[in-house]
Amino acid sequence: MTTNSVVLYTHLTQNPSPAPVKGKTFGVRPAPSTRRYISVAQKFWISQTGALVWVSLSVILSLPWLRDLSEVIGFVSAILVITFIAYVPGYLVAFLAVSLLVDRQPPFKVSDPDLPITILIAARNEASNIGMTLQYIANQNYRGPISVVLVDNGSTDGTADVALAKARELKLNLLCLREESPGKNFALNAGLAKIVTPYFITLDADTLLHRFAVKHIVARLLSSPPDVGAVAGHVLVRNSRDNFLTRIQEWDYFLGIASIKRTQGLYQGTLVAQGAFSLYKTEAVRQVSGWPDTIGEDIVLTWKLQQAGYRVYFEPTAVAFTAVPKVVRHFVRQRSRWARGMVEGMKNVPPWYQPSYLKKFLTGIDLVIPVIDLFYTLVWIPGLILACFGKYYIVGPYTLFVLPLNIGVSLIMYTYQLRVFGQLDLRVRKNRLGFFAYVLIYQLISSPVSLWGYVQELFQTRRVWR
């Protein structure tokens, strides 16, 4: 992968010493304006109130739809259908929207850290990507020493040789290990045993760091209370120009995933400190015995950290760019793996095991997500087909009521992301086709794929890393 694949997102990552931009201060948050302080708990109940008001309004407006649908499939079935394709999704989106409106990210208390950091990379057949990943690590604007531990998980393409040669060229401190047991968790745990710094970052072998990524993610952890055990970074798409599928995923990362992580971070319970780019306290990860032997190892690790009493934050200005699947088969494999990982998280650490009501609520949402995906796949999609033939039993004017809310969340998040990009001197690519496809049809793609992941977990089919 050449640097041209990232140039439309940023020029800073290509230049180790960019000239200052007038009117911008990099690495330091502007001082917050004077506002009345609203606690996290108050924000939570404000968001709950807003969501319940929205659902109440939805119920009133949907009564004619409920009556008409009851005549076709019966009252109980109609209630179930409308609940899981309208009421519950509407509640969740409304809660998200209000949470985003009341969120205010606190400024860094430590803005220019210099602690030693280890970056842990588990790689399998990444010879074509690892050199560029190491180049972006070497270009970090970070005062402290950075070392890299690369664990080669049975590669057959010379990944380790390419990495060692590139590290010598860059004068980068690199330790290369070999782990033959197949599975990302084995590779990560082998690397964890060699880490001597108090903090470390996990990074995928095909993920490129923005110049301030390490600086900002470390600053967030050092500016946080002592019980914060991990900080999730802000992962975006670097190859959105490849095809239509990657264009849609660009908006999913930019709006969907980012808004969910920002909301979860507000309530101090980010549910996934993703392996692609996250910062951890070394002793905290060792305390919970590292990564488990699951397909969603980063999800289960995050939930175990929270169960152990640690909070997990999200830092939106710690940005990294990853390559997303551009082939449908690979997309299905990735997203079904994510769905399986979510179920594994609930099996290993049920929501009621979480220590606070905020974490119980956030993890408890995952209990209803599979049901929503089931109804979207088996009810909504057939209903959409029926609507094309003039049968508006399931999909009709009343079901479109949630659409403005989805667009509203996207606009709120888009405005927020513009501010984040402004701080980092990034610009948003023009991708209107991908945006409208994301808003209008992405759920029709993602729900069946997720449902397939739940089925795989139910029948314990063979797990595949990539």
C-alpha cells in the first residue's frame, strides 16, 4: 500500500515536521468555555428522558399502523414486530442522539506526555503492509521513546524479515517474536509477556497512525482517573476509494462506530477497546490474564477489564486509518466475526456482572441487538419487498418516522467530526453516494451478516482470524 491511499485524508502523516497552520494548535485542546457542570449521571438520565419521550411519541403515531397490522398477523405478533423494528431501534437512536448533544469531552490535563510506550502488533502474512505501518510509527510526534513488539503468527510471506529490514532503515526499536499457535490471542499474549513499559498500544499490521495518535491517546489516559485501564483510539477508513463497499464503510466508521464509541466513552464504558488501535495499562491486562481464546478477543478483554473495576475511555483525536474489506466475502467474514465476538463477550461477562449501572446498561443493550437484527432480517426485509408490490403491512409511512432521527444523529456526529478533523488538520472526503447508501441501505446489509455471525456462534463453527 502506498501513501497515496491516505493522501486524501491527511497530509500530516506524510510529513514528519509540518509547518504550523495559522490559527491551529496541535496536540493541545482549547480551553473549555464556561458552562454549568452536568455530571455523567445527569447526562445519562437526560438522555434516557429524551429517548423515552421519543418512544412515547412514536407509540402514539404508530397506533393506526398497529391496528392495520393486527388485522393481518394478530395483535401480539404486531406488537412484537413494531417493537423490534420501530420502538426499540427508535429508543436506542434517540438515546444516542441526546447523549451526543450533551457530551463535552474534557481537555487534556497532560498535553505533551513523554512516558515510554510499547506498540504491540500481531501479524500474519502482512509483508505488504508492515513496512508502511512501521514508517508511520517512526513519524510520530511524541516526546517519549517508542518501541515495537511484533509477533509473527505463523506467516509464510516473510513478514518478519520485511519488518526487521524496515526497522533498521528507520532506526526503530523492534523486537520480533514468532508464535506458531494460530490465533490472534496467542500472538498478543506472547507479546504481552515481553512488554516492560507500564503502558502499551495494540495496533493492527495494516493500520496507519496519524502523527499525533500516540501523543493524544497517551495524554487521554494520563489525564484520566487512576481506574481507567484502557483508551480506545479513533479508527477511520483509509481505502474508501477502492469501491462502493468501502465507500459505505467509510461512513460507518466515520459516523456510526464513532458515535457509538463517543456515547459509550461519555458513560465511561467503551465496550470495545479495539485491537486495531487502543492503549492499555500493562498491569491491568495482566491482571485479567490477557486476551482469551475467543474470536472477539478484544471485546472479551474489554468487558473483563470493566468487570475488574476499570473504566474504558475513547479518545476521538487519537486517529488511525485502517484498510477495510473491499470484497463482499471478506466483509461478511469480518462483520460476522464481530457479531460472534459480541455474543462471546456476553457469555464470558454477562451484563449483570458489571460493577455499575452505567456499564450494566451499555452492555445490556447488546442483549437486544441480536433480536433487532433477527427482526430486520426476517421481517423488515421481506416487508420491504412486499412494499414494492403495494403491500404496506410492515414497511410504510409510519416506519419511516425513525429515518429523520437517524439523519439527525448523522448530522450531529458529522458536525462533531468536523471539529475533530479541524484540530488535526484533516479534511473529510467527498463521498455523497456512500453517505446516502449508508443511511438508506446499510442496515439491510449489516443485519443479515450479523445474524449469520450469531448462527455461527450458536453452532460453534470453526473460527477464522481473518
